[in-house]
Amino acid sequence: MKTYNSYTIQSTSEIIVGLLSVYPFESFEERDDFMIAYIPEDALTEDVKLEIEDMLNRFDVSFTIETIEPQNWNALWESSFEPVVVDDFCVIRADFHNKQENVEHDIIINPKMAFGTGHHETTYMMMSAMRNMTLTDKAVFDYGCGTGVLAILASKLNSGDIDAIDIEEESYENTIENAQINNVSNINVACATLETFDVKVYDIILANINRNVLLNSAAELYNRLADDGVLLLSGILEEDEILVSEKYKQSGFHLIKVYSKGYWKCIQLSK
């Protein structure tokens, strides 16, 4: 199991969360007036540490760093995990949360480090957009699957075959586990990068990651999307919306709709 370093940051700014998401943080725990950001110890190189601290200093926020031993993680994460609810359409919850009545899709996610940054706003917008799409029998690609929640929702919306990939071994394992918990059997999960995964063409691509990964993936995602297919992007701060949109337009995509929640954006495009 990994050892993590935690940054306790005296701010709850979504802007700071978004900027930190560029680095290999795997979770953010929000409190009333501060946040705790978790990063694997082996990912916190000296260069990464200096860049993070420089960014935090520019925002004039104080912070402390602490080592979190692996055996302490589960209790920590369970104490901070909150359900994500999209009206009467869908709820993402842990198995220790009570089941909510009158919700169309109830998805259980074991709260492990693979849940990633878990921005409720970005997850909410991705699910809201999927609610308005036709997924029946569609080939779906969940790029940067994390816990696999979007792939699981796609399956519950009667999609066809689903490929889900992530570069993190924990995400790969967690997606398999969560698919089993939710009785979903049509998700092919791989621990892979976009460059190393088999080239296939999909009707729908879901990518809730971060700005830098999205910018670097535009051309490759264009090659993997079917004509008239739909691409959903999130993990985008409002200040980066134009940058990301223009990159994807230049790659051949057509802008369909932009969703907004808090400081975050979700961009729907077609080919």
C-alpha cells in the first residue's frame, strides 16, 4: 500500500483545488474553512513540491505537510466521503450511506483513494449531461475512469460495450470492484494510457480529468470518436473553458453545450 503526504491548506477555494489537480493529488477532503489534499509520497518529487508550494504562496494561503501512513487511510476517507446527488436521476454513495428513495439510479462506490479529486461539481455535470443523452447500445469509452462511476452509470443507461482506463493501479482495481458491487458486467477495465490502449472507435467518450490531460488528448480523442459521436469533458475550471474549447475546435470537434456548476465547466462536443 502507498504512503501519502497530506497538505492541510487554509482555504476552500475551488480555484486552488483546480490548480492542485494538475499535480498527482488523488483526493481532496473539504472542511468548513480549510481543505486537506492527499498525494502519494513517491509522486511528491522535489520539483513537484517546489511548484506546489510556489503556487500556494502566490495565493498567500498557509499550509502544512504531514505523512499519512497507509493503515490510516480508510478511516480518514470514509469520514469525509459525501454522496453526490443529481436530483431524482442518480446518487453516488458509499455502502455505509442510507439508500435514498425515489432515485432512478443508485450507484455504490467504495470510498478509496481511487475516487480521485472527486469534485462534486464535475461529477454532477457529467451525470447531468449523460441524463440527456441516448446511450442505449452505444460503445462508450471512460477515459480516466477513477472509481468507474461514469462507466457504471453508462451501463445502467443500457449502453453497449464499455472500455474504462486509468493510469493508476488503484483506480483500475477500484473500478473492477465497484462494477462488481453494482452488478455491472459490460465494462472492460485496463490500467493504461491513451497512447498504450488499443485504438478503437466509440459512440460516446467520457473524460472527467484535468485541463492539461484534456489539452494533450484532443487529437487522439478525435481519432477515437465515431462520426456524429459525443464527447463529454470536465475537470475544467471556468477560467480554462475558452482554452479547452478552442483546442478541441481546432482538432475538428463541434461545440454542442457547456454546463456550469460552481467554478467548474463541463463541455459537450460532437464530431
